[in-house]
Amino acid sequence: MSYIDIYDQVRKHWENDSGGQSAPAAQAAFGGFKLLNGMLSATIGTETKTVDLRPLLPAMTPDLHLKSVTPSADGNKLIFKIGESGNTTHDQTVELNFKEQVVKLVGTPPAPYNDAEIKRRIAALESAQRTGGASGTTFKEFEAKYIPKATLGEFENNTLVPIAFTKTFSKVPFVIVTMDLKNESTQRFAYLAGITTTGFKFATNYSPDVKGIWYQAYVVE
């Protein structure tokens, strides 16, 4: 309905209100129009009249704002409260599955590295070598260990990283290092330096490929 139609409806309403007289009321100039909460008032001559325009006007959409954001009790969701400023009549609550949205943004987090099998093999190798092993060589002192990338930390290409033994050897040991690489077909160089009775230094030509390292340190006699 246009404003002209609304005006026409109001004009007819006031023209038909003759105050109980049999003859139509004399026409008078409109003035002092006011619209408040859907009620239109105007002065006609010396008289003020009011008409309800709410059935004719479209409903007003409230001005909605984000009032609060709180985590759910289990920490899996975010709860958004949206409503009109200074009024709770139109308040709405929206729940967002927080973990699901994070996965969509950054992807599924990788599973923690399980080194149980590696530890089992190292323990078996250490036990066999201490008792002579298949070659019949008995080590006077021996240590074998796997160090994951998380422990090695971030390091640059060709930059030496210090590795400490879990014990102090009686003399400088032999040290063998094998890299655990992300791609089995990748060829990378491993560098050793500064071997002492308490540790050694390790480097590689391309550190991003390294998931961890195995090392053996031993004293034969």
C-alpha cells in the first residue's frame, strides 16, 4: 500500500467522523501531523484526532546486535546471543560447533606420533648387543635412542643441533645416526660433528623432511 493510499484511508476516516451530525463536517486544513508507534495524529481546525495505522504499516525489523559469546560447558561449542539493544524481546541464541568449524579452517590435526614400536626395537637391539648379538661383539658401553622432531626443535638446513647422551661414556664412543624422513624415497645427507663422551652434534641438508633421528653410541673396549 502506497503513502497516497494510506493518506486516502486516513482522509476518509476523518471525513466520515462527523461527530454525530447528519450532514458531513465542514472541510478544514490538516496540520500538526505526528506518527508515534504506528499511531498517526493530526490537528483539524482546532481539534486533534488520532488513527491507528499499525494494520496498514509493515512490521519494523529490530536493529539486532551481538550481545555475548560464551563457550558451552563441554567446551565444544560457542553460544552467540543476538538481540535488540536495550531490549530482550527479540533475543535469540545460536550455537556453533566450534571444533567442527576449526577442522574446516585448518584441517584435521595429525594423530600423535606413536614411537612404541621403535622403542621396542631399540630395547631389543640394545639387549642383543649387550650380550654379544649375532656378530658376537660385546659392547663395553652402549646407548640407543630415538629423538622426534618435537624434541629436536626447529632448525635450519646445515645447522648443527646438539644431542646429549643420557649418560656419560668412559671414552668418546662410536656414533651412528639414521634419519627418520617423511618420504622414504627422499635422499638427504646427515652430518655429525663434535662427538664427545656426553653427546654430539647433528645436521642435515634439508631439515623440513626430518621427522626424527635414531642414534647408536657405543664403546667397544
